[in-house]
Amino acid sequence: MRTRFAIILVLALSAALFVSAVQAMPEYANQVGEPCGTCHISAAGGGLRSPRGQAWVAQQKPAAVPSLEESLAILGVKVSGDPADYVAPSAPPPPAAPLATRYDRKMWLVEVLMGYAGN
């Protein structure tokens, strides 16, 4: 039991000593003049980068972060679509049909519940 605890303790201490901590770089936000959430998924910064952050790093961190369209082009992403797919139609949709119920099934359930004598 003691040897198992000692092994776990040694492994934990060695992991703590040899693993370098990841540190946020707020000076990059100051350098480009934009918040950390511009380049990172998290608004607080750190962690995974958004496409804009990935493109910014791919360009060796220039003075400005590229726009989303520029970032996707830098990353080789081709976006195609019809803008009409994202525009609301000008005419309102037709009114919905009234709800239809199956009277026979509803009455069957009522009859079952009415005949239930309890536990």
C-alpha cells in the first residue's frame, strides 16, 4: 500500500516539474488592438484558436488579425452558398392547418382511464 502511494506521489511530482504551464499572452491582444476572443474560442483567451487566430498564427503573427473571410481563404477553406438561403422571405408563410386529432384513439384512452379501478 505504501509503495503504491509512493509511486503515485513520485509520478505526480515529476509531472508537475516537467510539464510546462501554458500561459496566456495578453500582449498579443495589445499588439493587434483586439480582444483575446478575436483569436480564441473563449472570450477570455487561451485554449483553442478560432479560424481568425489560426490564420493569424499561420501568417507569423502580423500586426493585424485578418477578417473571417481572409482567414478562411488563408486556411484554404472554400465557402460557397446562395445568400438567398439566409434572407427571410418577403411574403409571410401561409397559415398553418388546424390540428387534427384521432378521435377514436382519444376516446379509447378516455374509456381505459374511466374503467381504471386503481391499485
